[in-house]
Amino acid sequence: MAGNIKLVVCKDDAEVAKKAAVMFADVIKAKPSAVIGLATGSTPEKTYAEMAQLHRTQGLSFKQVMSFNLDEYWGLDGDHDQSYRYFMNDHLFQHVDIRPWNTFVLNGKATNPYLECQAYETKIVSVGGVDIWLLGIGGNGHIAFNEPGSAVDSRTRLVNLTPETIAANSDGRFFKSAAEVPRCALSAGIGTIREARSIVLLATGAKKADAVAAAVEGDFSTACPASLLQDHADCTFIVDEAAAGKLKNAR
Ligand code: F6R
């Protein structure tokens, strides 16, 4: 399928981060009470640093912004240094003027995961939906923790992580060993993500090249969850040259 995905190829990860931060800044300037979707992982770290820089040097304000994160490890509470709540505080929230009560990260210690996921979906709808959602991509094409096979209309739910994702997150960047990585997570669904008015997916490094090629130029298929963004009305992939390396028609 020749999808609608807009592709921006940058020379390196620093340029990816700058472009992504500016896209978010433009949305926030146009609508100060924007609802933004956020991701964790190595890829967006530099983008968050750029957003913090725009806040410090250009007065970009997050005072009225509301944020929703894609996912959280099941079983970790927000104080755990590998939780995604901790990551977000550390990389973005404490560096900008976003109100803590306007930041929504699924609770990995919720008493009832089903109610937690339902409440998250309800909250997104009640604030008018997500204006722009930042995503990374797994080496297997996953978005959030929607592993291959996840349905196009999947909603926020408790999911199992694949051995591949557990290995990727225990390669020294995050957890020290696979045994420490939780086996499950709460994750926004592909249907949840697709409802965002605009989507920006970042990919850097040669390890992502196969997944990027499958997502942009492969079939619209649950085998590559990111390919399920092909028919979105406003989806941009911002990738560096290494991550674009396997595209046949890098535009
Ligand atoms: C993180 C998330 C994941 C990551 C993906 C890539 O919130 O939902 O889908 O975006 O695993 O991770 P990195 O950026 O660490 O390669």
C-alpha cells in the first residue's frame, strides 16, 4: 500500500530532535491548551531536551498543556527509576512549566488494570482528544507496547511484552538484566493512537531501518504495527539517515 505517511529524513538524531520539538512548539503556540501525547525510550530524550530549551530560551509555555503518555510498565510505581512516570519527570516535566496534575501516565500499580485503562480512554475523550502524539518505534515495528499482531482498533489495555522487547529494554540503556524487566505493561491501543489529530513518529539509528521500511513501504498489516498508521490523515515520520537506510524511495 502506498500510504499517506509523510517522511522527513534528517542527517542525524540531533536534527530529528530539533524538528520534532519545533513541530510540538508550533502546535502549542497555536493552541496553548493543546493536548499532547508523549513517548518514552531513548529516541525522544533529545527531543525533550530541545523542548526544555525552547521553554527556557523562547518562553514556550506548557502551563495550559495537558499530556498523555503511551504506556507504563505493569507493577512499577511512579517512583521506580525505570517507570515511565519517572522518565517523564526526569526528562521533561521538571524542566518546563507543565502542571503536574495535567500530566497523565497510566498507573502501573493500579488496583484494577481494566478500570485504569478505561479511565485513561475516558479522560482523553473528555479533554477533546489528543492534538499531536509523539511515538517511537520498536525494532519489530511496535508502537507503544502494541506488539506485532495487535489489532488496528485496539484500545488501552494490559499487554504482554515480547521477548524481543524485553531484550531491547535490558541492553544496558534501561534495565540491567532481562530478569528485571516487567513482563506486562499498560499500553494505549493502536485505535487510541490513531484517533490523535496528528502523529509524529521518530526513528534514529540503523537498528530501526527494517521497521521504518516495513512501516512506510510495506503492507498495511498487523505484522508491523507502525504500518497501521499508513492511512492516518496527518502522520509524519522524522527519521535520521541511518533509520532511512532500508527505504527504497526515501523522499
Ligand atoms: C515508549 C514506547 C515504545 C518505544 C520503542 C522504541 O513509550 O512506547 O514503543 O517508543 O520501544 O524505544 P527506543 O526509543 O528506546 O528505541
